[in-house]
Amino acid sequence: MLKDKNVLLGITASIAAYKSANLVRILKKKGAIVKVVQTPKSLEFVTSLTLSTLSENPVYSEMINDEYKTWNNHVDLGAWADLMLIAPVSAKTLSKMASGDCDNLLLASYLSAKCPVYFAPAMDLDMYQHNSTKENINKLTSISNILIPPTSGELASGLVGEGRMEEPEKIVDFIEKDLKDKSPLNGKTVLITAGPTIEKIDKVRFISNFSSGKMGVSIANKAANLGANVILILGPSHQRVYHNNINVINVVSADDMLSEVLRFKDKFDIGIFSAAVSDFKPSNLSLKKIKKSDDFKEIKLTLNKDILYEISKEKKSNQYLVGFALETNNEIDNSIKKLENKNLDLIVLNSLNDENAGFNYDTNKVTIIDKQKNILKYDLKSKDDVANDLLTKILNDIR
């Protein structure tokens, strides 16, 4: 859930700040992009050198950058973040957050943040139990800040009790669970086909196409980041997937892909069929390499089953189907026919006439047509952005 998320980590003056280095490391390991903002006093507990090395970004602690005589823009930091995490939060900073007191860069960034804000208190037992602390926490949660409760344990004072900042691993687990629970596709299963298929002629030769699988993998990653459980049925591809919410099933031929799609036909809510499935396969597979000396003259082909048509016959009333069409002429008309003939809710048109779109490019230019024949044309974009546009349209339809 944290992959490619911009995380602004705020650190205050608490002995628990020593855990922040490990927190940065775990966030980075999860694929997050991390920037750190510290209160000036927190520098006495953990150095900016440590945190900048681990985060691979500069650490911000003052409103003015004395070295370059420039302003550290708290507005930009707040706008950049997909989520803000303040850990540890001292009693002093907690009070300032609740009152709106703004006397350092961390608090200015907090007040500028338009994203979810998580806070993990760290203080001694009596401080945490004090009524003013409870009131401050209640005020922050009432304005949609998200408390990561402290745990009980040995405190810096030597006392044992509640007030110990939660361990970094559990903080990250808490955030990931919260993000997933609030994600628009949480609880949904999305089946995606991607990449080419290979149809063998003999032991060394095959029929295929130029599909890289980039578009389908981008859709899979975006759907997973929106909380979906993704089943990605992927033909031969160099694309690699690193997401806990994606179950990758590797296949080779169109028959393999059809078999896997049918295996999950009752288990998905949204089906996105972006694979470039070979229309044809050799009628006979040679079990040995065909030699020139074999007087070989032709390869007889037979049609593969149409995966999208086969699954559309099994479509349940609560399932949403998306097809892809790659066209070179009569593009809109051909796409609408496919939309109707295969009982689709949406079709995504790719044109090979568009420059820098289609196979092997990192960009794509698509037209989306829905069941009501609404035609949405998009500019050339990265395939990640195309995936975002597609999933936004799907979410608007199913809500």
C-alpha cells in the first residue's frame, strides 16, 4: 500500500526519535518515497545526516536554509505528501498541533498538509495520562488526524506503562492496514490479463506479437494501490511485479491463459483484459525442430478461442468487464462492435496510428468507450497515468 507513496515523516524532540532511522528504512523498503522534517531540538536525538542517508533526500529542520539563503517551503512539503507521519510526537508538539501554534517548519508543514496525517505519541506515563494530553489527542482525532496509539512498556524514566511509541514495524503495518481499509477497491478482486502469448511451431520457433505487458502491469499496480486483490495472468514478459496485493500467474499460450481465466471466472469483481492474445496458432505442433531438408512449405494455422468472448458468456450480473481493442482502421466503429458483441462494460481503444503509443512504449494514447457509447479521448500519457484514468472511470461507474 505504500509503494510509490510520498511520505513526509515528522520527527520531534523525544528519546523515541532513535527509532526514526529504522522507520525510514522500513518505509523505503516498502517502496515509499520519504522526506524528513525535524524540529530543531530533535537534532539532539537523531542526526539529519543519518536520516538523509537512509531517506536519500535532504532533511529539513529550519524555515531558512542558511547555507543557500533560501526558504524551505512548508507549503510545497505539505502539498507533496500523499501522507504525513509524525513519529515520535512529543507532548509539546502534540499541544501545538491541537492549538494551531506554528513556530517551526514541522508544524508549518503539518498545517499545510492536505493529506492524511498519522501521529504516534511518545512520552512518559504520567504525561500521557494527563487530561490535557487526552484532550489534545481527542481534538486531533476529531479533525481527522489518525492516532497510532502508544504501547505499554519500559519508559525512559524507568517507569513501566503506557506512553512508549509503537515499534516502527507496527507503525508501518498500522498505516498500511488503514490505507487498505479506506481504499476504494478494498474487498474487490480484479483479474487482469497482460502481455503477449506464444504459440509454438516446433521446439525452437513460435508465433507471437510485440506486446511487452507494460500496460497491464501498470493497471495491476494501480489497482493494488487502490486496495484491490489483483490476479495478474501474465504472458511471457520481461516486466516484474513487486506488490503484496498482486498474485502473478505466468502463462505461455492462449490456451494456458484461457484456462487460468476460466479457473477464476467466479472469483473476480472486475475483469480487465489487456493481453495481446495471439488470434492464431499452428494446427500441428512439431515435436522436433523442423529442418529445411524436410521439404517444409507452409504452416497451417487455426483460430485460438477468444478469451474475452468465452468469459463474457460466463459473466455474472455483479461483474464488470473491460476489453482492449488494437485497431488500425474504422477504429471507433470496430471498438463499439466489440463492446456490444462481447457484453462489455467498457472498451479501451489503442490505435497503431498514434505515435509513441502501443507496444513497447512507456506511453500510450487511448480512447475509452463505455456501455452508453460515451467516447472519452485522452492525450498521450505515461502508461501509469493511463492506468489511473482507466481505474478512475471504472470506479465512477461502479459506485
